[in-house]
Amino acid sequence: MRDNIAVSVVLPVFNESARIDAVLNSLYHQQTRNELITHDSYELIIVDNNCTDDSVAKINAFSQQHPALDIHVIVEKVQGVSSARKRGMDYASQRASVRDSRLGRERKHYIVSADADCTVDAFWLHELTATMIAENGDLGTCNYYYDFEHFRQRPNLFREIQKTLRCRDFSFSLFGGFPDGKGFAVERQLYDRVGGIEIFYQLERGRFVEHLSDDWDFGIRVIAWGGKPVYARESCVEINSRRVDTILNEVINGVAYGRDGIIIMKDVRPETSSKNCALVDTNEAESQQAWFYSIKDYLPKNIILPVLLNPQLLLEREDVRQFYSGPVADRLYARIHEIKYEMRIIDFKPIHAYKTPAYRLYFEFRHELFAALRRAVGEDIGYPPPLPTCFDSVAEADFTRFVGYFCEDRESGEAHNYFANGGVF
């Protein structure tokens, strides 16, 4: 089997001098069973996204010191992790195509995304690849965790993070999940068939900037083409705690990645941040607020979107019906088709087609969804966060109608702000 498998790991890099050696070491020292993943079967493609520090010099030195691993350094001049990831994945696919043509045979090839500030566990690549092979997956997602030692003095914050990750683990186990740049894999032929990663743009202060959703929307595209998503629970990535350390106030207030529908990547490195690293714990009120934003972002994306894209799951998958409960699954199935007809939508795959329906279904089914999560994940998931105050004066009989107005309010972006942008943890 191993002779017929090839893997390309794509690593976009922008000024990661402080972390790059640890990240490279974690990628180099991958372990395997039955020789599935060896230095002969995987390569590392590093995309220099306009580094101005000594990151590339460190990468070149590492490559010279570790000749057993095939390391390629390429350049992407368009600034942004989306463009860098696309450049690396396109390069990996082109190399594979040329290699197969030269050898006169076609190997199963997986293109894998990694992040330059996150280290991976020893069996990360093996478990991800083995799961995709065993389950015949086209799109593989990883498990994530934070190092408890970085939060030992912040138990309140760590508790809320763990609740979010427990929810993610459950829904990814149920539905297969959606990719995140920190760690996902795609089968190369399907990558080519769907046209690869598409870069979306948005207006921010009068200029076009990349929309930070290339990985998410790519996953939707793969699933739309019939690709099978699978979740590799034992394939683990350690998230760098700086992602919450340096923007803790933005995390608490649900604006970690923008407002009003603008989703952007912030530089969260302590040495470049304008803010001091906030290594303090959250109080109970702040913890609850951070959790509310996290769960509001999580539910539409991970509990509603999978069935919005494929409503038949609500009728045909017994584990899905059991999660929602049969009566709720039937009501949700019917409501999805009512909204689709009402909004005259062909399908829910484009980002601006699925967001409004997902938000509407969250409001309409929020009590049932939280009850399902409490049953599946634990009572500490709690109950739905308070509604926006604009609903205080809306009569119960008019609630569903005004939910539609709220979720379609594209002028103020209030719905985006309520649900937060791009997640919290």
C-alpha cells in the first residue's frame, strides 16, 4: 500500500522565526506504522509569503541538515495565508501530475495543509492518511488541542476552550467536519476536479482584502462535488496559545477576526502585537461571554450547515436522527426546504447562500439544538445565549418573520456581529 501513496504537506510561512524550528521538527519527526508514511512517501512544500525576518534562512538551514526529507521552498507574492496555501497546494498537485506522467503510473496522492505556528503530534500524518485510506475519504480533518501548561493559571478560560473543542470533536465525528488550515487533507484528483482553492475578496475600509474562509469554503466545494469528509480523531495538532493570549479582549467580545461580516487574519504574535500579551484568567462574566460567542459561531457552522448542504442526512442517517431526535429531524428537514423555496435558492453551497439560512435555523431551532448538544456532549453546554435586544419588542407570533429580517440585514451586519466572525477558540 505504501508504495502507492504520496503525501505533500503545504506550510505557508510569514515571519515565523521564533516558531519555525519547532514546527519543522514536528513535521520532520513523523512516526508511522507498517511504513505507511516515510520520508520517501511525503514531502514538505513551504510557501514563503514575503518573509522579512530570517524564517527562510532557518528553513534552508534545516533542509540542508535533514536531506532525508524532500523540502521545497516556493514564493507567493500576494500577501495572505489563503493565497499562500493555494500556491502551495497547486504546486503540489502539478508536481504529482508530472511525477505520475514520468513514472507511467498514478499513485494515490493526498495534499495536506499545516500552519506555521502550530506543531503536530508524532503520528499526525500517519493517522490522517490512514483514516482517509480506511474510510475512503476525500477530505480529512484533524483533531486540535491547546497545551494545558499554557493555561494552568487560567482555568476559567481553559474550561471554555475545552467545551468548544468537545463540541467540535462530537460534530466532526458525526458529520466528518469542515477543514481548517491548521490541519486537513484532500485527495489530489478531487482537488483538481473542484478547481482547487478559490480566493474570495471583501471590502475593508475601501480596499479589497482576502476573505479568511478559503479552507472552509473549499471544504464545502469538495463535499458539493460528492467528496466524502472523514474525521481523524487521533491525528492531533497543538494550537499555539498566542491565538487567544494576545487578543483576549477581542476573544471575549467576539470580534477576534473582524466585525460586520469582514473576516480577516490578525497578527497575533506577542512581539508584533500592539497589545501586551494578556496572560490573565477570565472572570465568570467574561468566561460566559467568550463561551456565548464561541457556541454561537460553532452551531450554525457545524450543527446546521452539514444538514443544510445534505438534508437527506436527516432522513437516512440513524445516528443523525438520534442526535436531533426523530421529530426535530423531520421538522428541520421540512423547514430547510421551506426556506430554500422562500429564498429562491438553487442550493446552499456559496458562502452568501448558506449563511442567512443557517442563522435563521439557529434562531428557530436554538432550544432543540442546545438540548441535543446537552444530551450528546454534556450538561455544561447549557442553554441558548440571550437573543439580540431588538427581539424584545417582537411578538411571539411574528418571531420567525423578524428572524428573517434580522438575518438578512446586510446593511448593518448585525447578524454577523451576533454570531461573531471566524470563531473564537
